[in-house]
Amino acid sequence: MIYEYGGVVAKRQLKQVFWPDKSDRAMEKRLSKLLGGGYIDWPKRDDWRSHPIPEPICWLGWKGVLLLGERRALQVEAVSKANENQIRRLDSQLRKQGFRWMREPRWIQLEHDLAVVDFRLVLENSLKNRPHLKLSEWLNEGVFRSEMDIMEYEVEGHSGAPRKMRRGVCPDAFFVIDDDQRKRGGQPYRARFLLELDNATHDNPSFGLEKALPGAAYINSTAYKERFGHNSGRWLIVTTAGQRRLENLVAQTEAKLGQHSELFFFTTFDQLKAGDLIGDEIWIQGGSRKPCSLKL
């Protein structure tokens, strides 16, 4: 789970998945054994003092990474001593084969990365009650950072004349939901989504310029079709800053994209965690102010 969910998870998230009916003490006993064996790692005392750590977390230790590499039949040399040179060599060998090990969290983005895990857990919980739907693909942000697609698009300059801009598109995640009922009926059955978690670090104009415009261009681009097989998809924008921020993001997206703003769906994190991500009317689609469900 730690690897598949981006490389770092909160202990409470592990408990939710693996020990929902057990005590924190029971979970800690098991995790401590994995820590002692080198399979996982977590913050040391100096880390707590020097980094913004919002809650107890875990990431993969070198033995855990080696175990996963062996299970995937990757070609890695045995590590005889856990020194820095051998650990770096292990990391390099894995990366060349497409295995991305987060040796330690991205401390500045830690709260953001844990929120992405929360989103995925809410999504998977919503799918449990819909056996005809399945999460068939999930790509973490790291995939896009290592192989980023660059979009070229036009914006209105200060003089009113259009000017070209170039920007890399790096969603917080990309995922696909397949509908088996539609598939059996010979209908389009694959829904593609790009996730953007907004924690209010951008002012509104920059969201429109730097997120909405290149995001819409990306879905309609050749690069997107080559990567995902089709020019279909929707952006899900989840803000942690509340309803007023959501309304501002919707307005700026509509101002920059016009009718193409319908590619964007907005909600708040509070609404997301309190309800059914798929079935509840917690989303605002660009071009409309009427709450709607996620249209699969």
C-alpha cells in the first residue's frame, strides 16, 4: 500500500485499511516490527523538530523496497550492508526499471501528499458499493514529474493581443474508472479523471492561467491521446479552503475557458470526506452553479 499510494502514508490511513477494528497499540506493535526489520521507516526525533510533520507517517525502508523489487522480478543486486553507497545503488537500479522509491517524504508537500491518499481512500470506499465499477488505473504525481507533457496555449496579453505560453501539466493523480455494465452492453465504459488538490497557495488569476488553461489544452492534446488512448477526461478540483475559495476557482475557470470550463468539477475536502464521492451531489461543474454528482 505504501508504494502504490505514492510512497508515504499516515499511520491512521494504514489503520483504516488494515486494522479498522484493532487498537492503535496493536497497530503500533506490528509497525514497530517492520521498522526494526528495515521494511518501513518513520520520522526520527530530529525530523519532528526540523520539518512540518502534521501527523505520524510511514514510508518504505530499504528492505521493504528490496522485497517489492524482488516480487516484481526486477534485477537488483543484494545489499550486504545498509550504507549510503549501497542504498543509492539500489535506488538507481530500481529507478532504471521504473520503480520509484521515495527515500524520505517531500516534507514541504507532506500534508498535500497525505490529502491525495485520503482522496483515494474516499474514492475506493465509494466504489465498494458499486460492484459494476472498478478503479482500473491510478497514476501518482511522480509519474508526471518524471515524464511531463508540455502544453502550448494562448492567453490574452496586456494589450489585448493573444500571446503564447508554455507550461508543463502535472496533475496530483490520474485515474480511470471502468463500468462493466456499459462494457458488456458495448457502450463507452471508461471514465478518465485528473486530480488537482487546491490548498489555496495560488491566487485566483494564477489558477486560471496556470492550471485551467493548460489543463483543458492537455485533455484535447495529441500528447494526452498518445499517453491515455483517447481525448476524454475531466479535472476534479478539490479545495481545502472552503466554499468561498471554491466559488472563486469556478469563476476564474469560467472566465478563462468559457464553455470548455465544463471539463472541470469542483468540491471542497469537507464535502468529499462527509459523503459519497460518486453518488452525492457535492460537485459544481464549470458553467453551472447547480450541485451535481460525478457523472460517470
